[in-house]
Amino acid sequence: MTLTAPRPPATGSDDAALREVEQRVLWLATAVVDHANRVRPNPSGLKVGGHQASSASMVTVMTALWLEHLRADDRVSVKPHASPVLHALEFLLGQLDASWLTTLRSFGGLQSYPSRLKDPVPADYSTGSVGIGATAPIWGALARRYVNTRFGAGGTGRQWSLVGDAELDEGAIWEAVLDPMVADLGEVVWVVDLNRQSLDRVVPTMGATRLQGMFAAAGWQVLTVKYGRLLEELFTRPGGPALRDRIDGMSNAEYQRMLRRTPAEVRRTLPGEGPGADDVAALVAGVPDDELVAAVRNLGGHDLAALRQAFTRIDDTRPTVVLAYTLKGYGLATEGHPQNHSALLTEAQLHELAASVGVDPAQPWAGFPADSAPGRLLAAAAGRLRRADVPAPTPPPVPADLGRTPSGTATTQAALGRTLLDLNRAAPEVGRRVVTVSPDVSSSTNLGGWVNKVGVWSHEDRRDWFADDAETILHWREKPSGQHVELGIAETNLVGVLGELGATWSRWGQPLLPIGVLYDPFVERALEPWSFTVYAGGQSLLVGTPSGVTLAPEGGAHQSITTPSIGLEQPGCLSYEPAFALDTEWCLLAALGQMGRPGGSSSYVRLSTRPVDQALAAVPADPAARERRRRQVVAGAYPLRRVPRPAVTLAAVGAVVPEALAAAERLDALGFPADVVVVTSPDLLFRAVQARRGLDEAPGWVLDAAFPADRAAPLVTVLDGHPHTLAFLAGVRGVPATHLGVTRFGQSGDLDSVYRAHGLDVDSLVGAALDLVD
């Protein structure tokens, strides 16, 4: 498979013009932040912010990439704090009108960090949550390969990440780098902005050698761009090897301090006190002041020739990392200062920068004449980078009901695998768009039958050495036509892949229906990166299973408590927790129908391993009544038990619905007739409540269907999760209410004991109801 487009070698014929563009980018990025903070009116006085120094360190790398090396099929994740550089390049390349340059961090203007959905020129990848944006192109590469092998439509091109060196402290970075799938992704290229500073300080240890070893051990090509031409030339002179050793051996802090010294101080302190000090002193004695000062800061990440040489050496058969040594605040008065992260140039310093780069501060947004060398260079790059529009796709319609009525005893978790198999048969065009992803828990989350049916995805056929083993139940057939992606045990990677598989409709016009399955307690571990993929426009279905203290023997470590609340509160996401197998099918189909399209949505579905008698669902046999039930299920709630004059209403979610039904029977016997309402989505019910007050656009009819005014009665809510999830329901009809749920860490035990300990058992429900009505 062709992974990257052919790349003719770049030439240095336009270096002078390229340097002019680089200097203009430096000015524009700096001026954009300055305007946002010093020029634009700010009545509230709140800090606006921006990162002039962090932008400056990436100016050379990004200018070189955009003007020489990138191709239209390439995608780039830009480190969050370099967004002003991205916008400066977009402006110079004719993609962004100058009027936008005055809107950084204003309402409706340029976003604080690159955004796929909110910036006027959509970024290739949204960044901002440290480490997540850096890893996104890895999963983008995997998603494109999947689309290529399954539909032949992913194209070619590299996937670039421009990474701040401080981001490498994030664990998510190394979970991605080390995943077994990543070593084959030769289109992935990271460029690390090695400026050796973090937000508050100079990083105390060098780290580069350690980083080289860590990336190399993971199978990556490692290219280091440390010094520029000035220093490399000095290293060839007598005393040059001693000078190299001296600079290589400096601590980060000592080197950074050298950047702030006068020429005389540099001459005095650069030789140091080691065995080569005399050789270094003799060498620098013959170097003029301006050349010496320039040489000390002549790092490879700001040398066009050094970067060009590194980029042309990229090996497309494996991932590559380019460690580019840079200066934080390159070219600015704040260059190299340990507190320059959020520092702003003074007005005087801004004017000095304008003079040094040849810009009139009175016309800060000037471009280049079209017939100038920089203008021609920019025009050529703009033409090379121009992309064809991606037509909005029309995914195949997802059926609302597959026609089965489950019987016997079943779990909602098992209903997941059953639904996928039935969907494949009933709607094959939809089924071929489904791709499941799991962090090594396929069999334990009931995906075994699905995996056996569709196979495991791989970009090449791999032999199944256990195919002839009669005791093998889960058949691991890896092939390009597979529809299941298995990762290592890292939830962050799982949701990263989900997000990118869920964005293929907008990148290449190929909608997928990605479903990620993980243990529900670990949803919280995956939440931030998954939430970020939703923010970035990825549409996916996250299934948390098994869940709750219903996992009684598993103990507290595997018992989720707060995830129902997360489903209620997560933007851009529908959440469901069905009680029965058919409810599960309907909810899953409704969630899939929201994906792979403009204006679509992600979903979170919480499932259980508790076996439940499916006869309790009392599914109507009449087709019209069945459809009415289905509509209520996917809208958030439905009445399961009605009595003529209810004294109390029990509203239950998921696995504890059998307890609610049993409690209703006992309350009837005590003379307090009880309705039972099954809540399938606290999320949708809350939206309906908000819509009644004009605060949401969700349909409100489900509240009247589940909690009609003429049946208003004291309310007991119960779920295997935190009780506040359903507390808002008391306000639907203004009734007294008690809310039961889990507020403590769980422990191992049999189901009855665990339910009793948390007040989810029948006795607790009956007692809570009696307290309200008696």
C-alpha cells in the first residue's frame, strides 16, 4: 500500500525568500497576540493571554514545513501554543483574511488553540489538551489506513505532529508511542520543539539522549537536529571539538543563561572550567562579538538547511521523530528567559522587532507583493497545499428496529454483540460501516461472536496460528477486510482511535460507525481524551460494560459509581443505560443513526452483566404499541407498570429495574399502588426538562408520556450509580422524592448483600416509598 505521496527533494534555492517569510511569520504571530492583549478593547480586564515565546520557537520549523515539505494530502497537528504561527501562515498563504488577525481569543474569532470546528480555517487536528493533540495523527494514520483498506478512499500523505517538549511528560504520549500497532505507521512524523523550557522554568535535565533511546526502543526512526551551520562551522576549527563538548555538556539552565549574556560575558563564561577551557577560549578569541552571539544561539531548529536535511531523510517505513533544538522566544526580546511562557513584549520591544524584520508597525498585517520572491514562494506553496472540497456524505440509514423480541434470561452486555450480528444481516450496508475497537477486552465484553464473524483489522494478512486448535473459541483472523481493531490496554489510545475513526466522514467523505468497548469503571480514565475527540468533531459510540456495584463479586475496584452522571453532563453526547436486551438494541441503533454525518452526535451506553428475565420487559405484541415503546425508549423513559391511582412512582435505571418491579408488587400488597417508570436516558430527560424552560431544543413529550400530570405522585428514584443523576426528576411534577443510589466505594460480595449495603434492594425501595406516602 502507498502510504505517502512521492516527494521530490527540496532545494535551497529560495533560502533568502524563505528567511523573509519566516521573519514575517515571526512578526505576525507576535503581533496577533499583542493586538489581542494591548490594542483590542478589554472592558472586563480579564487576562486574554497568548504565547509569543512558544510561538516563536516553532516559527522556523513551521515555515519550512508549509513552504517546502508539506503536500495537500498531509495532515498536521500543531502544538496548542503555536496557534498564532498557524494563523500567520494561513494569512500569508491566502487562506485567511487579514480581518481575522485582530480576533485571537475574541468571541467568534480565532480560537486560543487550533480547532477543527471553531476556527475560520479548520485545523487538521484540534489541539489544546496537552498530549492528546500530539497523538491524534497516530490515530488519524490508522483511521486513514482503515478507510483505504476497506473502501479505497483514504488517499496518501504524512501525518505530522508538532509537539512541545514539555508535552512528552504526558503519559498519553508514551501509551501511544508504545502501542504495538504504531510501529508500522511509517506515515507518522513527529517534530519535537526541544526548547528545554516548560511553563514555569528551564527543564533541569537535558533529556534528549533519553528521548532518543525511548523512541528508538519503540521502533521509531530518530533524527536529531541540534546545531545550525554557524556552530557546525566553528566546530571544524581548532578548538572546535572542545567547544562542542562544552556546549553538549552544559546543563539546560546554564545554556539558557548564556542566551541572556552580553558578548563580553559570553566570551568570559563560554570556555568554562573543564579540560578543554583553554582551547575554547582560544577559539572564541578570534570570533567577532556579533558572530559569537549568533553562534551561541544557532540551533538546528532555526536553521533551514539543517531542517531540510532532516526532513529529506525521513524513512516512510516506520514512524519518525525529529528532535529539533530550538529557542523559546526565538528572535524576541524575551528569548531564552525562564519566565517567558506567557510574557508579552512591551510596546518598545514590539517596535524593535518590527525594525529588525522590516515591518511598519502602523501596517502590522501587510503581506508580500505577488511579484516579490517571497510572494512567488508563497503562491507556489498555496497551490501545492490546496485541497479539493470533501462532499458531505450520506451514510446508509440505520434501521430503528431489527424485529427480534428477546426471551428467556439475558444481559444487556450480551445484547451488544447480538445486535451487531443482527444488524449485519438486516442492513449489510450499515453493517460494513461498523468498526469496533477494544483495549484487549473483546471476549470479556461479549464481542467474541462479532469478532469471529467479521475478523480483526490489519493492513496486511497475518496467519492465525491457532486456527486449527479445536479448543480455540475466539478466532483471531487478522486481515485488511476485518472490522475490529484491537489495541493494547490503554483507554486513552482506545478513545483516540475512536475519535479519528469517527471523523473519516469529514476528512474523506467516508462515514464509519465506530464503537469502542471498555470496562465502565475506566470510562473516567478515558473521559478527557474522548471528550476532546467529541469537541474536535469525532462521532463515536463508547460502550461501558460491565458496570456498577452489580459487578458484586468483582469488588470495589471494578464498580463504577459516577459514570451515569458523566453521561448526563458530557457535551456533544447522548447517553443511555438500558434495562432489557430489546431496549439495548433500540438504544444502540438510535446512537448509530446519529453518527457519520454533519450535525451528528457521539453516544455513551452503559451496559450490565446481570442476567435479567426478559419477560419483565412486557414488550407489546401489537406493532403500533411496540413502535410507541421504542420511541419512548430512545427518547429517555417509558412506563413499564401502571396502576389505576398510583400512591407512589418508582423510577429505575438499568440493572435495578427488577428490584423496582418487585418493590411495586410489595407496595401494592401494602395498599400503596405503585407505577414503575424505566429511565433509559437521564441525559435526554434532563434536556427535556431544560427545553420546557426554553434552555434546550430537546422534545418534551417524553416527560408527559413517562410522568403525566394526572399521575403525579411521590417519587422514588433508583439506579446503580450516584443518586444525584436522577434527582432532577422530582421537579418534573413538583413532587416529594427520595433518591437511592451508590455514594460509597463498593466491595466484593453476593448481589443481594451488595445491593443491601448500598440501599438498592427491594426492602430499601419499599422503605423509601413508605416514608414518602405513609
